[in-house]
Amino acid sequence: MVYNICVIGGDGIGNDVIDAGLKLLSHVNLDFDYSYAEAGYDCYLKNGTSIPHKTIEACRNADATFFGAVSSPPDIPDYKSAIVTLRKELDLFVNVRPIKSLPVEISRPNIDIIIMRENTEGMYKGIEREENGVAIAERHISEKASRRIAEFTYKYARENNRKRVTVVHKANVLRKTCGLFRRTVLSVSEKFPDIETEEVIVDAMAMRLIKEPERFDVVVTTNLFGDILSDEASQLVGGLGIAPSGNIGEKTGLFEPVHGSAPKYAGKDIANPTATFLSAAMMLDFLGEKKEGDRIRNSIFKTFAEGKRTKDLGGNLGTLAFTEAVINNLE
Ligand code: NAI
Ligand code: MG
């Protein structure tokens, strides 16, 4: 079986970490047919669009997309974030963000959380306007999208032997939007009595993630809350350099590190490729190749256990040297 993978380096360190990721994938026991596509700010400067139609089609037709990161400059009016657009266009309705302790000094122990972030609507619907000195953003929460992510979350929990789902919302204030999300998830939870369900208000969740992250298992929430809480949670286990994600839809998936393009590190052999390696492992799981995904994860663990680290984790290895070390540890 040959897997068709669309590869998008994007901007800044997106290109560095995807190069490293492709090197690692060349040592996996699988065959890939790669197609390369453009997106992001460099693409905008070259083609006048941050996300060409051709790129969306290439991702749509691939078994999966392997994505680095893109810059989204805030000062260009009507600039479209390439990644937010791709998630919507490809209907990648859930963003799966695992936060798991690693054998590195700055990681707290015993953390194993999966954050399920709704990925197509909420505050990122992109409907904003300015009227008479007031800027207005529309927050769209639909029953359909809420039900879809809830069902995915509970099925995932059951299949992966997880015990508890925490529903994070702010329905005490955002009574309509969060109210609908909350009601829908709770109604789906009734079909899964084997899994405990609890609710936590988002601000309390931000606090409890620091106070007692060990007690959380699977977390399901809306788009903006999931974006913020997953960056926060990543810092508990090593920061953005190690946080992977999978954007999953019914037909295809897109796998990317949680971090952005960190322009100051671009092309300098500094970026930590671990988040991208773990995203590649998630991509292999998604393709049904969990054994190869585990090989990557085990190799990363072994490399950290040997004390090898990139600079963000207090070490002295560059992107390339760390990549070599992970490749050498593949069993
Ligand atoms: P960022 O994630 O690019 O970087 C924040 C800081 O985290 C960096 O300055 C660096 O210290 C550290 N960092 C991130 N990834 C790292 C890695 N692999 N290795 C070592 N250190 C790492 O976020 P920032 O600075 O807020 O945004 C930069 C650009 O990225 C913006 O244009 C933003 O729009 C875009 N962005 C894109 C995302 C995506 O493509 N999915 C996600 C987040 C931001
Ligand atoms: Mg983010």
C-alpha cells in the first residue's frame, strides 16, 4: 500500500520541521507518494493568496496532509489564515491535541490528556465587522458540529480505554452558544454510561490545568477555548516544541505541530522537531499504521531518556542532530 501524502512546509520553522519530519518518515517501513503544496505568507507574497485553490484540492485528494506552520500577519486587512481556512474547507471537524508527560526535566510527570478542540466554527467562523466604532465577531455554534465532535470524543474515549470526559464551556455566561454546545455534548454522553462525564467552566479549567493536570483525561471544548487551553497545557510537558496535533475529518486528516512559524528561528537549525515527529506518528495511526507510529514515539522517548535535547528543552542539539538521534534510535 502506498499512501498519498500532501506536504506543506508553509512559513518559517514550518519548513525546518517538515524537512526533519520527512527525513524521519524515510526510515519508516511504509511507502509514501508525496505531493508538495504551498500555503501561508510566503505563498501570499508570491501568488496573492495565502491558500491557493490547488492546495486545498491537493489536501482533499490526499490520504493525509503533513503540515508545518504558517505565518498569519495581523496587519493585512482581510488576510485569510491558511490553516484555519484548510480546516474549514476540508471539514476537519476535530483537532486532537494530546498532552503527555515526556522524560525531559521541564515536563511534569503523570500527565496524559487529550484535548478535543472543535475545529470548524465558534469564534473562528471568521465573520467579523466594524460598525460605528464597535467591532463585532460572530460566534457560531451548531448542533451538528457539537454532536459530531461529541460522538468522536466519546468513541475515542471508549476505544482507547479512557475513563472520563471533561466538557469545558462557559454556558453560565454564553448561554446560547456554549449552552447549545453543553446540552449537545451532555446528550451524547448518555449513550456512553461507561465513561464518566464532568463539566468545568473554562476559566476554572485554565486554573485547574496548572493545579492538578494529572486528574484530566479527555477534554472536549469549543474552538477558541481549545486553542488557548492546548497551548497552556503544552507548557506542562515541555512547551510548544513538543506538542503535536491531528485535524481529523470524515475523509482525510491534516497533521501538524501546535506551534506556529516562529520566524526568529527560521532556517537556523534551532527548531525542536519533536512536535512534528509526534504529529507524523499520529498521521501513521490515522492511516492504520499504529505499529509504525509507536516506533516513532518509542524512539523519541529513548532519545530523551539518553539526555539528548534541543535548545528549547535546555540541550544543545540543533534540529538536524536531534533528528539524526531519533532516526538512530528507531527499532
Ligand atoms: P509560535 O508558536 O510560532 O512561537 C512562539 C514561541 O514558541 C517561539 O518564539 C519559540 O520561542 C517557541 N517555539 C515554537 N515552536 C518551537 C519549536 N518547534 N522549537 C523551539 N521553540 C519553539 O507563535 P507566535 O510567535 O505567536 O506566532 C508566529 C507566527 O505563527 C504568527 O504569524 C502566527 O500567526 C503563526 N501561527 C501559526 C500557527 C499554525 O500554523 N498552526 C499556530 C500558531 C501561530
Ligand atoms: Mg494556537
